[in-house]
Amino acid sequence: MATTVKNRPDAVPRPAAGARRGRRPKGDAQSSRRLAAVLLSPTLLVLALVVGYPVIAGFRESLYSRGQQLDADGFVVEGERFVGLDNYTAVFSGDRGDAFWNAFYNTTFFTVTTVALETVIGVVMALIMHQAFRGRAFVRASILVPWAIPTAISGLLWRWIFQHDGVANAVLRQQVLWTADGLESKIAVIIAEVWKTSPFIGLLVLAGLQMIPREVYEAARVDGAGPLQRFWRITLPLVKPTLLVAVLFRMLDALRMFDLPAVLIGVNKDSVETLTMLSWFEANNVRYGSAAAYATILFVYIAVIAYLFVRLLGADIIGQAKQTGKQRQTRKKAKA
Amino acid sequence: MTAVRAPRAAARPAKPWPARLRGALPYAGIALVALYCLAPFYWMVISAFRRPQDQFDNTPVPVRWSVENFTAVFGGNNDFGRALLNSLIVAGTTTVLTLVIGVFTAYALARLNFPFKNAVLGIIIATTMFPGISQLIPLLKLFTDIGWINTYQAMILPSLGFALPLTVWMLTTFFRQLPFELEQAAMVDGCTRGQAFRKIIVPLAAPGVFTTAIITFIAAWNEFVIALSVVNEQQMQTATVAISKFTGISGHDQPFGTQMAAGVIVTVPLVIVVLIFQRRIVAGLAAGGVK
């Protein structure tokens, strides 16, 4: 083989067969760069087509107005018309401004409350499942049930539970109007959302927990660490990368909440109106321009939150990748 | 795993009372978790089996069991069997495609060094945060132009948009936690990078890959807004869309009984999928060298 000839005498001795890659760092870096390009391109291509293009097209849409309108002289104008930032200024002014800030508040409120509750409940669930030996299969199957139910169906289910003469009121012996427009409906949405999605976090954290070597716990126990200490000093740090990804995805998902409040309470209800619902309502009324404007504002809001999250908490997600890379390089140099 | 556990269990009887309590605690925990997860689901099942005229009873078990709600699901002009098949095709294809594409990308992100790696990571995570609503309208327009309305690809392609980044991120996290030394050792022993990937990384990563498969499949199966928008023929509707369009036979304001029955039917394939993959996960963990 050609590469065998290229081997320098000081290289680590190894069988010649299959040794296609040069030991020299430069050649390796080049080939891994080419390999990376090949491996990444399908993903990037698909994402550019199904996510990149629509968002750009949507932004363009937000600068246009369509449908029948009266122009300055009172004539009816049909079709698309460039309106610049009019769609955006309209969002923030008057009645629609109130509706926007209400939806903005609801979106933020739902995200903060549901994700906080989900994280705590999810981690507890994962710890319980990890502790349990008999019955783990059963509990894992049951934990997957709420999450396996499609959001639209779970919305219907909770609407059924929260009926005025439904089972929730029967259990509480109260007459709460859950699905009316008020604070109760906010609570109903939070309960339904947390029920449905905390298993998602539980499942991911469990997968992370199972990656932790048992010996680490043994060693800690020998060194006299109590259960709480083991949780804070071992479990949490080691599970953190998995947990951070789970929480980040939940946050991004909660920020664009739509199906659940729409099915459970209804569209156009002040108490549960989210930004996506507002945008959907506009699109449903064929006001694509302002729908796209709402969507773009939501997009920017989500981008800011995600950026802050990665910057403040997830910094070591990417830092980990760098560290692994550095270790590799030093190891390679040591071998060369 | 039980073999590893055994010595510790044998050591316990030394402290009888707290040990027994500690032994019972996990079961209490399990019971609590199962109750939390299953109680609403139980209510869905029970409501599905009530007779339509008893629908508003709040007894924990139906006074009179009935499958009337289930026959209503498949009866009339609902064509729910076809809807289930559509869901299976769309969700299955999405899962296979994202896994095939995602495994390679995640491997590159977790293992290889290349310029703009952080930029690529950034792009992939950025795509997850794009609100679906802003993706929908332009794609709908595109699909109308190229005649893709009422096709499977019109549902599958947009689903890749939310499934792929999720898959890549989860796989990357899993791959990073794998012992890279083993791969390096295999390469020192004469494996090519491809061989090292196939023979060392893939078996070790299997639990993570299967967890990812479950998550992707369920996310695709539960997809609602895209399928609702790019399809207007009943023949091509997925199950979730079909249920949302149920109209009550009895003419009540909302056909809760029929919808609960349909919900039960929709979750059964998922429970089967979960059970199949779950065994693989447990086997993979028991045999895996990740410990």
C-alpha cells in the first residue's frame, strides 16, 4: 500500500493492512476536513431547503401586503404590494399592540413556568427510574405514554378532563371553570403541558444517567459521600450536558407553543394567546404580511433567548468539543 | 446488571429496618411516577369504552362497557385505517432518513476537527429555533407551485426540518460521551476510520441511537400543523389530522367519546414501537462497554 511507504520511521508501528491514513498531523487534518464536509453536507442541504429558504421567504413576505386594499385614491388594489415596515409598526400600535404584548407575556410566562416544572419533575422521574430494578420496564413504558400521545390529542384529553362537569372538578369537589378565559385556563395549560413533556426530559436524563460509570458512585460511597452529595457532585455534573440539551429544546419548543392552548382553550382567548397563535390567526384570516411579521418577531425573540442560553449555560457544550479536539492533538503530537 | 447488584443486596440485611424501608422506597416512587403518567391516559381509555349515552359519567370504571366509540372511529366516512397507514409511512420515512443523515453528521461534529465547526453547530441549533409557523406559509406556496400538495414528500420534507436538528444534537451529545480511546486504539490496530466507526462506535452508540429513534419517530408521528396544511384530501390525511376533523355522529357539540377512542388507537402503535426499541436499549446497555 502506498501509505505504508509514507510512514516515517518514528511513527507508531502498526499492521500495514488498512493503514490508509498518514500519521502526519497535516495529512490527517486535511482528510478529516474533507470527511467532515462529506458527512455534513446532506444535513446542511436539507436544512437549507426546508428551514433556511422558508424563513427568508417568510421575512420577504412580512414586508408585503396582499389581498384587496384601497390605495391613496380610494381604488381597490389587488395582489402583493410592498409596504416596507408597515406590518411591524402595526403590530406595536393601538389595540393590536395590547394583543401583542399580552401574547408576548403569555409566551414568556408559559415558557418559564412549564420548563422549570418539567426540569424538576423530569430529573426526579429519571432518578426514580434509574434506582428501580424490578418494574423499570413497566415504569419506562408508562413514562412514555404521556409523551407518546400527540399534542393535539392530549389537548382534547385535557379539555375532556377539565370540562365543567368533568373529572377534574369531580376529584377537587369544586366548580372551577377551567376552560373559560381566565387564570384557571392558564393553569390548565401549564398542567397539561407539564404532564405531557416532563417525561421527555426524564427519558433524556435517564439515558445520560446510564452513561455514568457505576465505579464513580462506588468510589464516592467508599469516600463517605452521602446520597445528596453524590447527586450534587456526581450525578448532576455528569448529566449536565444531556440535561442542558433537553432543557434548551424544551424552551425553544415552549416558546412556540400552539397546539395545546389552541385545542384546550381555543384560539383568540386573551388568557392563553401565544405569539404563534396570534400569527396563525392572522394567517388564517389571509393577512399573510402581518402573520409573517409576528413570526419574524417571535423568531428574533427565540434567537435572543437561545443565544443567551448557549452563552451563559451551554458554553461548555461547545467547550467540550474543543477540549476533546485539543486532547486529540496533544496525544497525536506525543505519538509522532 | 442484576448480577452486579446482587452482592450489595446481600449486604443489606445487616441493617434490617432502614434497609427494608429503603428497599420499599423505589417501589413507592415507581408507583407515584406511573400514577402521574397513566392516570389521565387511563381516563382516556375508560372514556373511550363508555357508552355514548353514559359519556359524562365520572365513575372510575364504566357502568356498562361498550365499543360503540371505537366502531364510530372506523365507521361513517372517517376512513381512519388509511389515516393510520399514512401516519406510519410519513413518520417511518422521516425517522429512517433523519437517522441515516444524522448519524454521520453527529459523528463529524463529535469526533472530527475542522474549521467552522462552531459555525456548523450554531447553524444546526439555529434551525431548531425557527418557529414552525414561519416555515409553513412559504413552503405551502412552494409545494403548491411544484404540485406536491397531497403527497407524502410534502409532509416528510418539512418534518425533516424539525426532526433532523433534534436527532443530530442528541446523537452528538451521545457520541461525545463515548470513549474515543477505543476508536483510536482500533485505528492503531489497523482499522480504517470507517471500520473504527462501524465496529467500535456504532455498537457503543446503539443505546443512544435507539433513544434518538424513538424520540424522532414520536415527534414525526405527532406532527400536526404541517400535515394539516399541505393535505386537503381525506385519503392523504394523517391520523392526528383525521381525529381533529371528526364530527360527532350523535351530533353533540364535541364528539369526546369518539376522539378518546381514536386517541387510544393512535397511541397503541407507539406503545408497540416503544416496547420493541426498549428491549434493544436494555440489551445494549447490559452488553455495552460504556460502563
